[in-house]
Amino acid sequence: MFTSVDGWILLLTILVDLATSFIILFGAFSRRIHALPVSCKIGLAALAFGLFSESGLNIDFILTGADILSDSLPFWLMQDFGTLLVILHFFVIKR
């Protein structure tokens, strides 16, 4: 798996996704987060959950080589939904 560049890039993507989700998780306990509006808090939570679930699917692919498409509810879409909420707040709702 790690003989090609693609394997190393996938591993780097997993590590970045996990690190980002943990930074958001630990940042949620910061006092600065309490000042954010509810839409940003929900967006950040959805973003962290989506990053974590996408990392889990990618780790499963590295370990088993199985297809990473989920047949159940695609939790990795939460990453896109969370990003959309944060963007909507700062560019549309905040006006």
C-alpha cells in the first residue's frame, strides 16, 4: 500500500483530518467558542464529526483494502454540511 505516492498521500490526509477534528474538539472547550453564534457551533461540530468519520473510512481502506463507500448514512457528508454552515454564517447571515 505504501509503495506508491498515493498510499503516503492517503495516510497524510488521514493524519491531517484526525488532527483537525481533535483541534476542533479541544477548541470547543475554549472560552472564545462560547461567544460564537449557534450556527457556527453546529457547523464546527458537524465539520469535526465529518472529518473523524472520513478518517475512519480511510483507515478501514488502508487496513483491509475494502471499498470505502458506505452503504448506510454517509457521515462523511457532515464535513461538507459543517463547512457550509460556517460559510453561510460569515458571508450570508452575518450581513
